Amino acid sequence: MVEGRPSPLSRAISLYLDHLAVERGLAPNSLSAYRRDLARYAAFCAARGITEPGAVTEADVADFLVALRSGDD
């Protein structure tokens, strides 16, 4: 991430959350849960140096799910 600018992955997550709020009309509590979970996923990706949505691999997603299951932050 360039200092002060969100990564492309962070921007994609923000756009998705906007979609859920505006187009899908999700309740505030649902949006909050999505926001929390996606922030955790973004942090996981950032720790791996992943900043582009297209750079995420199937193995990255599987590793994230393993981390969730094991309770890793």
C-alpha cells in the first residue's frame, strides 16, 4: 500500500461492502459482521504481501480457512 492510500484489495472490499449496503440492503448488524470478517481477511492477505484481488490463490483462501478454524488472528 502506498502511504495513505488503500490497496486495490482494500478498495475491492470497500466496494463490496457498499454493494451489500446499497444494492442488497443488508441490515446494519449484517454489514458490521461482513466488515469485521473482511477486515480480518484483508489483514491475513496483507501479512502475505497480497494487495491485488487477482493475486489471491486457492491456496491462500484455504490457508485462511485453516487459520480461522485454528483460531489464529
